Amino acid sequence: MVDEDNVQGKVRVEVVSGYIWRFAMKENASIMFRGIRSWGKDGKDEMFLHFLNLCGPIVLGPMKCPLPTYFLEGKPEYNHISSTLIRNLCAEGKREGREPDLSALVPNAAARRVASAYSKTDKNL
């Protein structure tokens, strides 16, 4: 688990539509980290996205070298948590006019921000 005090002001989480490499280059990022549940659950899809992130800057421009990407694998006890699960809980909460209960899935300090991020990007919420 990341200690919030140690990353305050150093790490930013963004919800992005479109090519992540374009956003990262626009923000002058020098490296990308991608969180995955496990290689068994997410590996095939993540490798395809990684391929797109490698080829995109070369093929679609701005003709820059691809950003190095590191994958952070989650703890096995959290493998059941997916973006789909979070999205569904947020949609259910919105339909019922309440905050979604994400307490068992994300740190309490981040729950409201996670719900807010999903409500901005998901047209079904």
C-alpha cells in the first residue's frame, strides 16, 4: 500500500480518454506506470495496449520515442477488484441517489475521488 503522506504532491492520477501516450507526452511525462491485477487476468489486454503505446508515437506522431512503461501488479487478494466492479457500484449508487460504498475496495481517503472520477467518464452513471 502506498503511504499517502509520502506521495502527496508527487503523484497525480488522471482519467484520460483517447491515447494515454498522447496525454503523457503533452504533460511531459518521462515514464508511465500501469496498474494491473495480475498477468494472468490482465496480461493479454495490457500487452496489446503496451504495443499501441509503443507504436503510437512513431506511427501517429509526434515522432517521439515511446515512453518507458512499468507495470505494477496488485496483491493476489485484490484480484477480484476490477474497474468494471467499481464502475457498477458507482452507477448503482448514482441510480439510488447515494454515494457508492467503496470502502472494502479502495482506501477510504480515495473513495470519494474514485467515485467522482468514474462519474465524469461514464455516460451510464
